[in-house]
Amino acid sequence: MEQITDQKILELYGQEKTKEQGFNLLVKKYKQEIYYSIRHLVFSHEDANDISQNVLIKIWRHLDQYRGEAGLKTWIKKICVNESLTFLERKKKMLNIIDEEGYNDYVTKTVAEDRFISSDKIQQLLEEAIQRLPEKQRAVFTLRYYDEMPYEEMTKIFGGSEGGLKASYHFAVQKVEEFLSKH
């Protein structure tokens, strides 16, 4: 999929006759990244699939509004993060969970039952440690740790400064390491 450039996707999408072809190329190029970006934030396979569909619908509806201020991949990641965080807030309300600790307990129980989660004990502990991070810290951590996204690109998703994002990532790493050393 490397030979398909974002520019080519945008050119095809920008013409009515090839709009669908451009979108299909975008889906082929980014569907796995979209899924895993979301999965690292919400943990549930089913939820990640549902949110992925919502993200693709948003991309279809709004790709013509993409201005190129950030790379296409970054723009897509921003949609993934925003959709995931919105989903998590709705889910907490639906489950009548008020605090972060209550939601962490719910997710820990759910993750343990999810057959799509790695059976590797270390991987399970890492996922639990990440799941226990506050939402924004979790998003910064997953974008940096899994996607190796530069802080400069993350500022286009979250706003703020690179220094603030670095601090958020640093604190997240400390919390993950602390959790792993206790377990």
C-alpha cells in the first residue's frame, strides 16, 4: 500500500467520477491503522470495529474539507482520537459510571474476557496499565508508543505545546512502569 500516496487518494477523491475509488484506496491504506489507533484507546474489539465504521463515515463526509494543515494520516488519527474519547464518555454515562476508577475496573473485567486480547501475560498487564491511564494521557501514550508519532504531529491533534505532550507522555510512562513493577 506504500505506492499509493495520500496526494493520489486526494486527487481521486476530489473528482466526482473517481471519488469512490479514492476513498476505497484510503480505506485500504489506513483501515488497519484506524482500527488499532482506536483499539488502543477503547480496548474492546467490538467497540473498535464500531468506532472504526464511524471514523470511516466521518472521513467520507468530510474529506473534501481536509485543508492539508497536517498530514492526511494525522488528520485521520485526530478523527480516531476524537471519536474514541467521545465514545468513552458516552459509554461511561450509559454504564452510569462517574469516576475513572470505576470505568477502569469495568474495562479490566471486560478485557480479561475479550478473546481478541493477547493471551501473553505481559501484554495483558501492559494493556491493563495503559487502560488505567487518564483518557488524554492514554491517547498521547498510544500515539507515541504504538504509532511513534512525533510530538509536533500530536500538537495538530490535541493542540497545546510539544513540551506539554512530552510531559504527558513522560507521566504516562511512569504510571505504566509503576503498574508493571507492582504486578
